[in-house]
Amino acid sequence: MCCWIFEKDPKEKRKNRRVNAVYAICSIAILLVCVSQFTHLYYYIDAQNYYHRNPGYYISILLPVLGMLLDFSLLLQFRQKLTRGILASLVSYIVLPFAAAIVLLFYYGMSLINISISISTMAVIAFSGATHDIACDGVYMAELNKEDQAKYIGVQGAFYNVAKLVANGGLVALAGMLAEYFGAIEGASIDANKGAYSSAWMIIFAVIAAVMVLLGLYHIKMLPSTQVPATGKKSTSEIMQDLVNVIGNFFTKKHIVYYIFFIILYRLAEGFIMKVAPLFLRASREVGGLGLSLTEIGTLNGVFGSAAFVIGSLLGGIFVARYGLKKTLFMLCCVFNLPFLAYTFLAVVQPTSLYLIGTCITMEYFGYGFGFVGLTLFMMQQIAPGKHQMSHYAFASGIMNLGVMLPGMISGYFSDLLGYRSFFIYVLIATIPAFLMTYFIPFTYDDSKKKK
């Protein structure tokens, strides 16, 4: 807030008593939070792991409220220096936490702080992940020509998705083994295994953090950087106008309505199955599941699934590079939908053979890897080309992910309503629109393989 108010006169900020008072209050509040962890000044956790407030809890509310009131007085005094948008955002930064603090004073039992921290953390992760995806795809499109894009799309797809496979497979299996090491008992209640699983997942997330740091250092050294960064500053209104132009240009592209329906429908069935499939593998056979252990699921997904996905992605890239996207797109769509046939078979038959189950899961990941190549390359070469290539690819990717997220949000409800067997049959039927749209999709840019 002070950066906005005192942007043109930093010395005035240092002289302002209320600013210094807020800094002092924040420092004291942080110090007391650290002290409370050892003295139970604010709260304590009993032997049953229940949270209880101590009398000093009210200090943790009063100090931030006092700081917010001082900040609010600064906003009122210097409101003429701020635009309406900035003023509204800064006021909400004060009013919303203030309202939450008042609610917590009178309503005991709802951890608004934990809820807000969780939502904020997930928002930061989502924003960071989206930014990272845009940067990765931007480097790929900017540094490679169309021929090389088709040539290496399989490799790009394999490594783009292998992290999800490792996380859902290998790390889950490792978490299961660590939980057993820490004393988790298969079939016991969540409360009984809570300590073991907490310790196991703390180690898993520490491993993930270390891997990401190492990869970040590697990328700083190895990624190409031939692109020239933009120079000069733009006002907020100019940035918003650029955003409007980018979005407007996207929706005026040739065949854009067909393309939007295509990228949504291509992964529609996957959206339904993505959240339910792990639950189906884990659920007991009495409720229609397969009753696999956490270690078995991790091994099948992380080892065999990962290998099948990488092989499928590589073969898909070779297939497209040789015959061209227009000739291969429908075949890629067919292979992409193999997993839904496999899960329908598993749900109807409920086989007990781990080898047969593993074969179906391997076929699932192979189909995903092989078929996903087609959608990625289509967005790169038919939707993205033009003045705002990176922005339009990112926009198309966002629509694609929305097409996966929306059915995923309701998939749990429908699986509970229908049962696993009927649910997977209906998902198989839901693949029909993707076949029709893929078969009739028009191409804006020529993609034919010319003989030399």
C-alpha cells in the first residue's frame, strides 16, 4: 500500500508516524506468533489433537486490527493519489481480513485463517503453474519451426505429463511404503493412521521441493534465450487494452467456434474419468471397485503407466511427423479414447488378475500419450499462429483445461449416483461427440506433407 501512496516521495513514507507504527505492530505480532509456539500464548493442542484457545488469543486479533485501522486511515487521507481500481483492491485487503477477524471472535470452531491460507496457497500454485506452462510452450514454439515442432511433439508431450505420472504413481507408492514404515495399518481408520500418513507426505513434499529447485537451476543454465524481452513501461489502461485486443483477435480467428468445441470435447471423457479412476482402483469390490492397495496403484501407474505414456508420446510424435496432422488426427483421437474402453471393461468384469488390470492401465497411459500429441500440435499449428501466438496458445490451453475441470467437478456426484459400472459406460458414450468433431474439423493452415 505504501508503495502506491508514496511512490513519488519515499522520504515522506519514512517520516510518517502511522507507517512506522504499523511496521512496529507487525514486528511485535510476528514475534508473539513465534513465542506462542513455545509458550501456548494463543492456543494449545490437547492429547486428542483438538485445538483450544488461550486468553492471549485476543492479542492475535487486536494487533492486526489495530494495524488495519491505521492503514485504513492512510488510505482515506491519500485516496486522491490512487485510481479507483487500486483504491478498491487496497480497501478490500483491509476490510475482508477485518471482517474475518470479527467473525472469528464470536464464532468458535471455523478456522477461517487455515481456510484462507489454503485457498491463497492453491491460488499461488495455480498461477505459478499456469505461468510456467505458458513459458515452456512459448519457448517450444518460438525456438522450433513447424517441422521440428511436429518432430519433437512426442518428446515434449512425454516430459510435459511425466511429472503427473510420477506424482500419481511413484510418489504415491513411496508415500504408501513410508506410511507403513511409520506404522500405518491397512484398513484402519483415518484418525488411527493420521500421524503415519502426515509424516510420509511431509517427506514426499520435501522431495518434490528439492527436485523443483534442482530443475530450476538446471533450466537457468540450459534453456535457450534468443527472445528479446519487451522494453518500456505501459500504463494499466494500455495493458488492459492489449488484453482486450488479444482476446478479441482470438475470437475472430477463422473456424474458432469449431476449434473451441474441438478442444473442449477432445478431453471431455478424460475430465469425467480423471478424478474417479483412482477412487475406482482403490474402492472395495463390494462397491464395484477393484480393491487395489496404495502400493499396487502406485506401482502400476508410476512404473508401467509412466513407461507406456512415454512410449505412446514418442510413437505419436513420430506418427504425426511422418504423415502430417490432418491425416492422423482422427486416428490419434481413436487411440486417445482407448482408456475409456479399458475402464469400462474393468468396471464390468472386475478382474482379480493384477496382470490383466495392469495391462488395461498400461493401455490407458499409452492411449493418453499417443493421442494427446494430436490436441497439443493442433493448438500450436492451427489455433495459435498469428500476431499473438503465445497468448493464443495459452488461451487455448486454458479452454482445454476448463473442458477437463468442469466435468471433473461433477464426476464424483455422477459416479456415486450411477455406480462405477454404469458411470464408465456413460463415459464411453460421452466420447462420441469427440469422434464426430475430430472427423469434421476444418484446418486453417495447410499441413500436407509435400514430396521433395
